[in-house]
Amino acid sequence: MVDRVSGRTVLVTGAGQGMGAGIARALAGEGANVAVGDINVAAADAVAAALRDHGHSAISVGMDVTKREQVRAAIEVTVREFGRLDVMFNNAGLNKPMQFLDVTEENWNLVMDVNALGVLIGTQEAAKQMIAQGGGGKIVNTASIASRQGYAEFVPYCASKFAVVAIIQAGARALAGDHITVNGFSPGVVETPLWAQLDKDMVDIHAAEKEGDAFAAFASGALLGRAAQVADIVPTAVFLASADSDFITGQVMAIDGGMVLV
């Protein structure tokens, strides 16, 4: 165990499964106090309990990232338990694919609320707590390859992830004077429950013939020849939470196997 984040308190949203759970486990494994945030309270409880069973410092916090009062309450619980907030991972997100001409206001608003508004609220409320502590801290937001280019069946998702990049850049400029860095990372195709659901959805909207086709088609665009595993993502997440990244802000680090070259 390297302990690059030893003693730091980190809140990870969307940490009940998938990438968020992997990030929470990696941070706890390197000595962080971890608050496992998720709208699915049972899933968050299970992740936090497993971390404690392995001797790590962890709690669970139920939260809907689109509700400011719930985000604020989750931060308050985290601070009450661990004394402060050092790092915020705004990771919660969803995708509900639809054909371009079929996208509805309901679909647009759902995805934008969780992926964009949720990141804005999480960034704001984390920064307020960090400033109240005297300044200093790290905010890390999950972007995507879809923050770099548009995909026909993922219009609201792409728009929301473009917005995440804007929040990262604007937040970095707004908060630098308080010694708070704001960065992000952009995964490509990662083998997670989110992609398992996307495969089913892509069949339902007739954008794929059978489950697995969409995943395989997108993953084939990676220069390294495969989809990512959660284990491919977490080293960068730990780096962005550690002192190793202290002189980096306003940046989005690609972890996509070479899917998007910029």
C-alpha cells in the first residue's frame, strides 16, 4: 500500500457500483477516509461495509446529486464523521440512449440534471466546505470520450459531458485563489453495469442487433485493442486525489485506450 492519500477525506458520488465503487476501494486502500455516496442507499451501505471489513475507514451516505440539500447533507455527514473534506469525486452519472430524432425533453432533462447539474452542485458545495475549512482541496469530475465528440444515440449524454468539461475549466479558474484544484478524467468504454444496461438499451432502440454489439463496436475504436476495466481507471483517480497532482488544474485526463486523440 502506497498511502498517497493517507488521512485525506474523500467523498465519491455514484460509488455504489462500477467505477465509483472501484475508485472508493482504491482510495481506501491507500489510506483515505472514504464516504461512499449513492442514490441507492443499500448499494452504498454494502460498499462501505466491505471497506470496513477490510480494515479501512469508510461510511455510506445516501444522496441524489440533483438535489442540493442532499449533496450538502452528505458533505455535512462526511465532515461530522471525519472532520473535514479534502477531495470530492463527482462521479455519479447515467445514460439513456435514444435515436437523435427521438430525443425528448424528458430524456434530455433527466440526463442533463444528473450528469451536468449534479456535477455543478457537487463542485459548488464541496468548494464551499473547503473554503470554510480555510481553503485547499481537490475536486475531480468524471467526464467521458463523449465530452470530446458527439454520438448519434447519446445526444443528451454527450451534451452533459461537454458541460462537465466546461464546469471543470470554469471551476478551476474560479477556485484557484482558494487553492482548490478542479480536474477530471474521460474514460472510454469501461466494462461496468452502466455499459451492460446501455447494451440492452441499444437493442431496444434498434441501434444494435443483440446485446454486446454496441459494447464491442465502441470498444473496437480503442487503439490498444480492448475495452477498459475499472482497474485501468483507478490509478488516475488516485493520482488526481493525491499531492502528485497539486500543480494540475482545469485539465481532463483521457483514459480511453486511444479512442479519442486531441
